[in-house]
Amino acid sequence: MFESKVRSEQTDLLMEAVLRLESVEDAYRFFEDICTIPELKSIAQRLEVAVMLRDHVTYQEIARRTGASSATISRVNRALIYGADGYNRVLLALERDGKLEAQDSRAE
């Protein structure tokens, strides 16, 4: 069983709220209310960085294409390798649902 480092009653409620979102529109509405625009853009950028890291894109190219700092790219890379497997799980689910190209078909 996974043991979160941030689990609490507050974070449990947040995770339950996210699981109740039924559409992309619902997600936009919720996240625009709960996050600042810079926070939301930062989260989206990290997900894009994770996709590119899985495709073996260089840090320099990721920084150029996304505007992410080397610290952000490194943080996402550490999470992909040593983290709670959250990025990998969500990226695989997006691939399975056809929302993201499978990693093998993105390789150049």
C-alpha cells in the first residue's frame, strides 16, 4: 500500500474532490477556482516536462520548448525515477485512453 508523505484529512478531501470531476470542463472550473493561474500553468508545465523526459528529450531542449527551469526539469526527473510513480501512472492512463501518444510511437 502506498504511504503518502502529505496525507491528511485536508489532502484526502482534495483527492476525493479531484476524483469527483466528471469532465474536462469540470476540471477547468475546479482548478481555476482552487489554483492561481501561475500555479495551474506550473502544474501543466511539469506534466509536459514529464512527457518529454519519458521521450528522452534533453534538458536543454525541454527548457527551450517549455520555458521550464533546469531546477524544475530536474525535480520532475527525480519524481519520475524516485517518486511515488504518480507521473508514470497518469501518463500511462492518458496513453491508454488515447489522450497521449504511446511512448514507443513518439520515439524518433
